[in-house]
Amino acid sequence: MVQRWRIKERWEMRRAVLCVVVAVFSLGVAACGSGSSSSSAATRTVQVDGSTDKYNGDFLAYFPNEVTVRPGDTVSFHENWTGEPHTVTLGTLVEQDLAAAKANPNAAQPPINLPSLFTQPGPKGEDFAQNAAQPCFLSSGQPPADENTPCSKTQQTQPAFDGTQPYYNSGFLAEDATYSIKLSPNIKPGTYHYYCNLHGPDMSGSIVVKAKDASIPSQADVDKTGTTQKNDIVNKLLPAYNGAKSGQFPIPNVKNVAGYGSPDVQTAGINELIPATIQAKVGQPVSWTVVGPHTLSFGKAPIEPGKYYSKAPDGSWHLNPAAFAPSGFPPAPEQNQNTPPNAPITVTPLNGGSYDGTSYKSTGVLQSFPPALIAPSITFTKAGTYTYVCLIHPKMGGVVQVS
């Protein structure tokens, strides 16, 4: 779940210019685009990820990607669950990561020197890294280097953010979670950046702190800007989506895809099986080219799509290994992380053998990103209607009708 289509060119999200009338209860007057100038503390909410009625997908972005507040205010982050895990991580160490990424924008993989939300796959597979999945608020030093060691309970107690902390991490944001950052009344005006410690510098945002008596945009302004930014991404991705639905793929000999995207859109993915209904014959192999992190799971699955995580009594987060492991499929090939972004696209077959619908059969999680894609296949031995889903992304399902 770490990568997306690699960037061919970066784009800047435009800020909406609008005029809204808001009720300023303390003053009893109407304001047009001026936001709040009250001396009382305010809260501004930022959306993490999101959805659209144009397609089933995810957004590796914060909406809006910049919010303006004052010392003593609160910035609240609301997680819109699409199956993609996120955090809100900031601090002086994060500033260093983001500065390094900005200095080398063409890197195949953006640098993340701080803990990442998931462990490196080991004998037991991938899991949450507790040094990143747990909240951690450090006044000095660095987070634990060991993936299985969370910050101490004392370091998990959240103070006000004053801009000097080296590491200030929300931890994993579960479905519909809200995470709030109270700004210290003594924080200096300036710009403070944050990112998701799984998706890295490509999923980042900023908190702009103005003077205590400054006017800031209202929540209506913030929401409007966030919606505009999200719609900009949707509109850039729609041509690729519409092309795929009409059978136009940039990869030769591709008929069915699991997930989709565009090389020009780094911050969004399409979580659909295209076409949604496949017509096949008994004994005829059916193949899908996978784009993104997905599973193709048939039969009674061990979990509902998107419900692949759990919280233990000690507060640690864990992945469900049954959801991520293959069943009835061979292990998928590992993707070479050092493949140049402009390398020719390759498609590696993954033969899942035969299937009669009487058991659970799943590819497990396939990390399949351009230019090295994976194409699992199944040969159906009986006529019938076979439904299947992706266990990572909610509402991502399809049907194979075999005659």
C-alpha cells in the first residue's frame, strides 16, 4: 500500500477563491471570505483521504492540503476510510524528510527516514510497525528504531504542539477516526508540515500559523477549498477511468484490470474491477492485470473488505494475516523497488490453477505497480456465477459469469 503510479510531473493544487457568509456569533455580523478574527480559540477540520461519486477509489491526500490557524487553535483531522491506512505525522524530523524529498523530486522512492506504518515483510509477513502505528510525542530525541517497540506510555500522552518537538505522530488512524492537534498559545507564526508515515512525502500537508489576532478562513472556506482540490484530482483521473471502462488500456493484450490509475495522478487510485462483470467459458483461463495493492478473493473470505486490522488489548495494531496471505495461489513475485520509473511496462503471470467455487481462493495482497505489473489467472471448471472482492478496499468487487 506504499506506492502509486510514479510521478511524471508534479502539480500544484489550486486554492479556491470564494465568498461565503458565515455567522460570527460573538460579533453578530456577517463576513464574506474573511473567516474568523475572534480572539477565542477556533477549530479547523481537515479531511484525510476521501471519496467521490464518479468511481470507487482512494485519495492519498489531505483536503485541503493547507490550513491556516492561530496560536491556541486546534486542527482536527478526520479519517475517511477507503482501505488505505494513514497517519498525521509532524515535527522537526518530518521537516527534514520533506526537505530531502523536495531537494530530490525525481527519486523513484521518496525518502522516509522515520518509522513507517508497516514493518518490512518477515517470516510472519507484514504487520503494523508499533513504533509508527502507536501515538508518539517526543520533546527530544528520536522514536524507537525497533519496529516492534512503541514509544513509552508517557511519550504517548499528547501535549500541545509548539513547533519544536522532533516527532509528533498520531499513530494509525482507524476507520472514521478523528485526531486533533491543539496548538500551543506560544507557537511561533510560520508553516509547519506533516505527512503520512506510510505514503511518505507525496502525501503531505501544512499548517500555517498566523499571529494571534489574525483573521483566518472559516470552516466553510476550508471545506470548499478541500472539495475543490479533491475535484481537481478526480477530473484528472476520469479520462483514464472512462477509457478503461470502454476497454482502452495503455498496456497491450489487457482485457481485465483489478484497480487502475494514471501516471499523471500520484495522489489517487481507482479501486474497481474493470469490467465489473466478466463473461468466461468453462476451462478458459481468466486473467486480471493488477494495478495497485489489491487482492482477488473468491468464496467465503476470512474478513469483510477493508476490515483487515485489529487492536489488541495492549493497544497495539495488527494486520489479519489470513487476509494478506495467498490461498490456492502461489506467492507473488516481489517487486523490484529500484526499477527506473521510465522502464518499459512488464506483466508477470501468476497462475492460480483451477477453481470450482467450493472453497476460499485468494491471491493474497499483490503489490503491483508500473512498470512491473502482476497478472493472476484462474481457470473455472464449472459453469456458474462467481463473485469476488478485494479484501483491502471496501466496495471493490466483481462477478465472473462462466458458461
